[in-house]
Amino acid sequence: MIVNHNNLPEGVQGLYQLFAELKEFRAFVESSITNCSNAPPPDDWLTKPQVAKLLGVSLPTILKWTKSGQLKGYRIDRRVRYRRSEIDSALKPIVTQLNKR
């Protein structure tokens, strides 16, 4: 006797259908993961102490730079976070006579 999903008992047919749907869902999830891996990585968010350590300055200096607009902070409730990419772009090269040559 050849077994296929049409000649199975009703409860087993339901399980067979569920299994088929799970296989479709798995294929969808795997393709979604593949597509997401091509997306650019999310921007890293840093805390004030992390930024201070990264730049080698004190917390009051980070606060001063944030208030003056030299660094752009983002407030979430009472917490402040900084984007890593914006910290990197805030650093400017020093132009001297030697660099101009």
C-alpha cells in the first residue's frame, strides 16, 4: 500500500498539512534572514561613559560638548545616547602648515 496524505486518517492529514505549512514558513524565514544579512549594520549607540572612554576625556567634558553642540546626544527618558558614527564624524583633522604641503 502506498501512503500519501489523501488516504491517511483525518487527524494525521491535519498533521501532514501542518508539517507542509511549517516547511513553507521555514523557507520564508530562511529567505528573510538571507535578505537581512545584506542590510547595513545598525548604528551603534554609546553611553556617556563609553564616549568619554573612547575619546579619552571626562564625563563633564562630554556634557559640555553636548550642551555646546559639538556632540549630538539623543535623549530617551533620562538617558542620553550617542551614535558611534556621529562621534567619529565629530572628530576633525588638525590643519597645520605641514599638512598643507
